Amino acid sequence: MDSPYVDGHSSDIIVERYLVESKKSEAHTQLACSTQHCAFPLDGNRLCVWRPRGPAYQLLILQGHHQPITAMAFGNKVNPLQLCSASQDYVIMWNMDECREKTLQGLAFRGVILGTFSEAVICVRFSPDDHAIALCAGNKIFLLDVEKQSVLVELKGHCGPVTAVEFCNWQAHVLISVSEDRSFKVWDHSVGALIYSSCILTAYPLLSLLIDEDSRQLITGCADGQLWIFSLIEHHNYRCVAHVDLRKKSETFSTQRMKAGLCWPGYRQCHRRHEAHKEEAEATYPVLRLAHCNLPHAPDPMCGVLSSEHPTCLWIGSSTGLFILNLANFELEAVLHFKDFQSLCIKVAGSCALMSDTDNHKAWCTLTSMFGNKIAVLEISMAALLNSQQRPRPEKMLSMLASSRVLPTSPLYFGIVKEQYPKPANHKPSAVKCIVRDQPLVFHSKVKSSGYMSAPHATMFSPKTNIKHDGKRSLKCKNNCQCEEYSLESPSSLKLSRQVAVAQAPVAVNCLQFSGDGQQLACGLANHLTLVFNASLSRTPVAFSGHDGVVSTICWSHNRRWLLSAAWDRTLRVWSTHRTELILLLGPDMFPKPITSAHFYYMDAFILLSSGPQFQLLKCHLDPRRDDVKRYKPKRWCKSIFRLPVTSGADVTSLSAVNDFYSYIVLAAGRDRTVEVFDLNVGCSAAVIAEAHSRPVHQICQNKGSSFATQKSLGYNLFLTTAVGDGVKLWDLRTLRLMYTKWALAPFCTGWQDTQTPSPQWPSTHPLHSLSQLPWMGNFSCLWLTDCCPASTRCGRNQERLVASPSEKTG
């Protein structure tokens, strides 16, 4: 054995604490790490246990194998700490406390031999109570009893070598395995039965596996750098909730940092590294190991509502570096490439093991070289890593709530200043007081009586004064709707209570929106009609006709007097909800392309719409009255006062702005998968979120508040985006960071009713045509409609809460 090399001056982020060179290559051996020990093979059949704590970093060498060691793992219990090592000749159990005591006494220690196998053991895993061990040999899984030293059960079913296996902590009888046959299987090892077998996930073998108890999710990684996340919640049927491409995530992470001009100490030039990433082959990102990652909590005043003391993160060990993945939003928190640290001797790893040390806020990583015989132990400082790789933040603090007055140069200044018209020359001011002049008096000799002196013929009104009030109010409401109190912590009800067909023939419902008081529901149809229902869907809807194309956008005004609709015929119409008549019509001559989004804005002072690569701000005066003489001349008018294109020049796919209170922020999504934030008080772009989704964002939903529930002011800075096949994402405007991501395969809707705790529901992977906030649901209760139901809309009502979802296709 060569003398170890200790390097403590290479970097503040990562330090190579131990380095040794073996006589044989250990590139594909399963390594082991715990909070107190790191285990790795040396010279083939010798087992080395290196202790990071203690004097001079104690090294312990255990001998007992005659064949090269192929796998090893530490037990889950700290006292006593067990270590299991496997080779083609023996499977040996080691007690670390007894081994160290015997070594200090100068005595030889032998482990307990559990058994022998004809095939090489690839993976070893302890059960949660350390009473059993799962061994992967070939395409079989053997479960050994530690005390009886016998085989409990043999599991068969994989068509290729089993590469990883894990026990389920909250279900002691469940065992999950992955294999080179590109599938995973769920076993009941107590009876030796197969519970679930997945389909083939990818074209590359599955190499790693991890079960997260907090989120109840299964994470598996394959040889091409793909991560697949499945739900282990009961009745979810092991559905896939996320798919992460490690290569794309790494490139996005590097691109964002390069644009912000951030570069951490000890790294090479960002430009060279970024160009090298593009030239690397896909085989350089295999997911070799997955492990839990405990990030140190650093209080951030900008993350007030959604900040978590212990975010659920994941260590990903690859051949080229280490990654930290946030399981809440499936975004990378940190990236470490081995080649970016010149002090590291191993640039390409063949095998690795990771473990987080929560007490010292450090992480330990054991590596073996892919093209050499070197073995290294790395120490990673979590605090230094996160500080050096903080995501870029906007230069200006953004907020949905207006914190300053409107600037005179702002286009919104026209909405608060009353227009002053010039007075005509012949105009005379009216007298404030009427002056009574002397007038001659006329006395009539005969005055007929009006009947005041005669008695009334009948008693027309007699008030009741003997009514007794019991202090109780009448239960009848004007709208015949019984209101009940409900708790915001209770989940949304998905129980179907009423189903209404919007048309006799199959027709798609493209958009939905509730009025501000929650008593009316408007929907735009593909048959050129706009329907307005009452909230309980119990009455005949009111129809608004006039469009010559598919109605794509509808919007209620803040005072609920007007209803805006836009269609593919490049027209925008404003309707009077009381008279059911057209008030304003903007023709195709004003818009070069179809209108993708249109909203009332700034407390009904403007109309905000997007057409092509720009959005427009229209100043309108809506008045249903007409002149008594000139009936042909309406009093309403509309003019464009401001236009602003997106930075990239791509067409705008969705536009969103708050109308329930004064806000300067406008959100626009482009066809280039970006989300851009505009500040209309300044009249320019404030920030850009690049690659918000894997596909163009087609809907944005903001937290516009509710008159039925109170919430924190920081909650207004949250907004949702959705894209086809990419789920629904929750963003924070202050940091421009992704907070949560929700995926699903089931075509039904859901809502976030509290900004601090998103309910565990699932949006659809079908196109979500409409995200509409329910006014009585508090912070985030959204209505998501898919294209699975072209003819009907389901509504469920429970305690003044309404949830709508599409029905299945009929016929």
C-alpha cells in the first residue's frame, strides 16, 4: 500500500482528505459511507475502513476475503455499527466496535461468515432494523438472516443483473429493486411475492435507487443521466411524478450563472467549462449513486412564506461530478465537477459513495478511479458550497404589491389622472346660490280645499309594533345559497355534485373564470359562444354570441359589470353582464395576430392584451348609455397608449396581471419557454426566467387574493405556470426561483389552497387550457381544465368550495 496523501489546502469547498492507490482496479465496486466511517476495498481482497474523526484519521484494515471484494454496506444502527462485505467466496459481517478494540490490543479479528454464493454480489443493503441483509447476485435477490445466518427468501423475476435494492422504512415487508433490464420491481419479501413490476423505463440500464421517506417517493437513476421519480403513496399505483435530465439541468444551471457573471473560487473559467459540457458525450453522466442530502438552514429574509428549515434534497454521484437536487422543485442546488478542481487526483469516477454529516454541516464522498487504481476520500463543506453557488437574484426587489407612487413617465399615469378637457369660450359658470328677487303677489278670493281637513277614507298603513325578536337572523339569503364556515387547512373536495353539458354536440371548453364574488362562472367554448353560469350550475346559462372563431380568453372586471372575451378571429369584445349586450368591439385592424391573452388591469382602468411578440395597454371608457339625440354615436371609446415587445422577440403565449389591487407587475410567457417580468411603473423588462419549462408555457395563474379569506402579503408574490407534459410549477417573484413542481398522469384538477403547504394533488399532463383562481379558496385554489372533456364540465361543491374537472369522453 502506498502512503496516503493528505491535502488540506486545495479549496474551502472540497478537500481531498485521503488518497491511496490499489494494486487492482476497483472501478465498479460498491463503496460504503457513514457519518463516522468510509469503507473501500484495497488490493482486491482487503477491506479498509477510514475514520474521518479521531487522531490522524485512523485507518483500519480487515482481512478475511480470498477473492476480490465486490460490494459492501454499513448498517443503519450506530450502536453497534455493522459492516457487511461480499465477494465471490464469502459474505462477512463485521462489528466495527469489536474490530477496533481487537486492533488496539494487537489481536487479529475475524468477521462472521454469513454464506457463500456462486455469482458475484453486486449490491448489499441492510434492513431498517439490521436483522436482515439483501444481496443482489445475478438476476436474483437473496434475503439473509443475520442471526441465523441462513437464506430467508430468494426473489426471482428480473431479466438482467440486479444493480440496486432498497428497503421501505414505513413498510417493513416491502423491498424494491432495479436491474439492467431497465425496470424496477416491488416485492413482499415476507412471503416472497411480487407486488408490482414496472414497464421498461429507458434504453439504458438502471444503476441506482433511493427511497425518500418524507415525500414517499422512489428515485432511480440510469446510465444516461436520467432520473425517474415515482410516487409510493397508497392508491397512486407507482405513477411517475417527475423525469429529470441531469445533463439539461446542469447546462441550465451553468447558463444561468454565466449570464449573471457568477464564478466561484477554485474553478476554471466558466466559458471553457460551458463549452466543454457541450462537447462531452452522454455517457459521462451515469447516475452511479443516490444519497440523502441535509442542507444547512440559512435564514433568508427574501424567502419568507415558502422557506423551509430542512429542504428535502438529494445527492447525485456521477462519473464527472456531484450534484444536489431539490426534490420539491426538481432543480439543481449545486454542481461540483471534478475537473474544475485541480487539486483532485480523480477526474473521472467509476464508483462513489456519499454521506451527509448533519452535526458538522459537511459531506463525505468516497471515489474510485475509472481509468486507474486510485481511491480517494473527499470532504465537502456544505456552507461554503452553497455560498459559492447561490443562484443569481434580480437586481431590484420585485413585488406584486405596489410600494411606491406611480411615476409621471409611467404608462399607468393615465389611469389615475383625470382628463381635463378645454372649456368652451361661451361657457358661463352656474350660480352657486339662487337669488330670489321681488315678485308681485296674487291673492285668490276662492281656494278649493284639497281634502286635508277631512278624515281619511281608509287606513293605508298600520305598522306592527308587537313583534318579538329572538336575536336570530333569517337563514334565507338573497341568492338562495347557504354559506358555511370552512377551514383553510382542510383539503379540497373532489366529490362530484353536479354535471352540466355546455352544448348538445361535442365542443371544447377552452377557458373558465369565476367572478370576484364567486357567484358566476364564465366559460369560453370552441363553438364561438361565451356562457355565464351561476356558481351552483342550477340555472340556464346566459349566452353571449358574436365571435367568428374559437373563444380563447375570458375575463371579469373588478366591479363585475363587464365581461371581456377574445377569440381566434382577432377581435376583442366587452359585454355588459346586466344588459347582455355588446359594449365595445375591437376589430382585426388593431391586432396583427390572434389575441393569446386579455385581461382587465389596474382596477379596471386598462385592458391588457398580448398579440404576437408584444403586449398592449389599452385605455378604455365603457359607458352603455347613448345620447338622446345622436343615438348612433356611443359614448364609449378605447385607444392604445403603450406597447412593449418581449426581449427575445418570440410570440407571447400567455399573459397575466393582477386587477384586484394596484400592481405594476406583468408576467408574459414566450414561445421560447421563457417567462419575463415587466414593471409598468418604469415601462421596461425587469427580469427573465429562462427555460421555465421544457415546453412553451401556455398558462400563468397569479395569487390575486380573495375577499373570503385573509393571507400574508408575501403570498401575493407567488404564481403558477404550466406547460404541456411538464406539469405545474410554483414560482416566487422575489427570488425568481422555482418553489414546487407537481406532476401526474391522472386527468383531474386540483388546487393549492395555502401558500405554505401545497396540497398533495396532481395536475394533468394533458394541455391545461385554463387556470382560474377560485375566489373563496384563499391563497391558491386553481381550476385546471384539460382537453379530455370536450362536451361537459363537472363541478363539485362542498362548504362553499367549487372544484371543476373534465369528464371522460363519451360515445
